[in-house]
Amino acid sequence: MSAAADLDGSRYGVFYASAATPRCSTTLPPAPCRGSRRGSGPARHRGLPCATAPAIFADLVDPATHEPLVKGWTITGFTSEAETVMGIMGELRAWGKELVEELAARLGATYKRAEGIWDDFHVVDWRLVTGQNPASAASTARAVVEVFDTLACVAIPTGIVAMSDVTSLYFSTPPVARTVATVVFLASVAVYTGMLSIYGFFFHYSMLLKFPPAIHRFATSFLITSKDLGVLFDTYFVYTYLSQIEKSNAKFSKKEDLIWYLMFVGGVIIFVNQLFTGAVLYLHALLIAICYTATQDQRGMQAHFYIVTVPAQLMPWCMLLAQLLFAGWGSFMLGLTGIFAAHLHDFLTRIYPEFGGGPNLIPTPSFLSWIVSNPRITNTGFGTAYAPPADSSGRGGPLPDSWRTKGPGRRLG
């Protein structure tokens, strides 16, 4: 069997490496997928999907940037908790090898895991697909096929980006974030070019008393950005902070959780503004709200606000100050309602349950889960969780039943 480093990547459409553990972290360099997003050379344009356990990236460097190959990516892998439950943590430590979670932190990657250590779970980031454990092998393989099917496997000259590549890039982004950002951008462009009247996006409670009630304004009042360059900047910030929440925040592991967050925060923003400020458009309040939520888990990190570097958790306050300086007191008060709404959500879902010993007072409604989920497969964009049929055999032990199943076996190579 040939080593991965000796393979001609042009002959393959997918690089799939399974069962990579800390003990073999340097033996399987995934050459065919090198440069699949940020690299250089033909592989960058071919865009080969890569499915692998993350430990094999330990010593790999992007030749274009000389940084770790997975820096900035979102990955999953075997959890440290599972190593402890299996009783092999001491042996792993004796080898002096990093665990997957430690490896991700060192390489600058974002590590994400399922709630259960034996759950069927994987993560898709651009064209890199990683699985949490052997029970995730089947769903990880299906995800690789889905990623591969989005690509147009045609040769194109160096320096030319195919439309299919742009399309696959778009659809590889977090689904909720890309959908909201796209609608915000298109609605704002339509309003500022005169294609649509901005009046159709205003919200006032009196509009609900008409027949038919204008309930669509609960959503459309969050779609209009500032004028001119504000269309680009506001759309960019909406996408950036929503994608951070969708990909990395443990509170929003499912799409329906994020959708419920937007519904709750948006409802609070509308209610408070109708009572106190009289504002009729609320995107700036929502933008500061999602910035506040995204940065609560980034304490100790630095962020860039235009040309100034500030602690990440101060970003919403910097945006609020900018609104005061450039848009006036009314915009400042609107932004404050966003911070209030985001903090209220955080208090009801995290602070009160963790520190007050109470329940989550605003759990995600079951009807949202029913709408969003597919049969037995949920959250397919980032972190697919596949729920196999329940086994009532009563077998116990720390290992999942799928690991005990014996197949016919196949010789590789």
C-alpha cells in the first residue's frame, strides 16, 4: 500500500483517512487534501474533499502560509472524556502524545463535540470532514459524499475560479448565518436601489390590528442595513457573528436552537423599542445582540474593531459607541435594547440554570425541532447527529454497541 505522501492527488476525488489516533499522528500526511481551502497549486482549484481523524494533522504545515494546516478550521475528534471512561488515559499520557482536544487548541483549530461521548457526530467545515468516534464512520462517509456531490469535477486553468467552486463555497458556510446574511443583503440592496419601498419593512404594533395583520413585519423589520457602505459592513458583521455562534457556541448545537434564539431576541427587541424608543427598524439592535452573544465565550481573546485591537468581549460596546458617534442618541438607545435582549436570553438559558440552580426558562420549542429535523438525522450542516434505532438488549459497558458489532472484514490494499 502506498503512503499518502506518495499519491498523485490529481487521480483522486476524496481523501479519507480513518482510525487516526494520537499514536499515529505523524504517519498519515493527507497530501491529496492539502490546500483544499487556503493552500496553493492545483489542489486548491480541484478542491478535493478530505475526511479524516484530526490527529494526523499534528505536524502538517500549509506551505503557502507556514502555519498549521488546520488553523482556523472547525474539527471534531475522539474526546478526552471518552479516553478516561475507557481507562486508557494513563497509557496515552505515557506515550507523550497530545489528545485531540489539546491538538486542536495548539494548532488554532476550533474543537466541537457532541453532548455524549459515544454519539454519532461529525463536523463539516468547507471540504474537511471529521468524525468524533468510530460510531460516526457511516454518517461521516455520507457527509463526504454530499460534499463531493457539490463539486464540479472538471479541470480549470490555474487562476480561474469556477462558478461551481463559488457555489460550493457558499453552501459550505453555516446555513442559518448564510441565509440571514443573504436576505439582509438582498433586501437592503432592493430598498436602496429603489426596487422596493422601505415602508414595507417598518414595524409598528398598529399594523397588526389591520386585516390582514402584517405579521411578516416581525421579520422584515430586521432586514435593512445602513446606507451606502453600511450595506456591506452590516451584512459582513451579521454573517461573521452568526457563523461564530452557529459553529462554535455550545448553546446552539442545533439549528433550531439558533433559530429560537433569533426569534426570542428579536421579539424582546421589538417589544422594548415599541415601549420606549419608537424605532421601526431593528437590524442594528440585532447585530449588537448577536455580537454580545458570540463574544461571551471569547474572554481572553483579542478582536479587531476596524483598526483598533480590543478584548473580544468589548466588541458590542465598541459597536454601540460607534453608533452613538456616527448615528446619534436614537441609534445608541436602539443598540442598548439589543444588549438587553441578548443578556436576558443568556440569563434565562445559562446564568440562572448554572448559578441559580433553576431550569432553562425558555427551552427551544419542540415544534421548531420537528420543522428543522429530518427523520433520524439532525443538524446536517455543522455536526450531523445520526440517531440509530434504540437497542433494548440491555448490553452494558463503556463502549457503544456499534463498536461490538463484527462485520465480515475486508483487506485494504
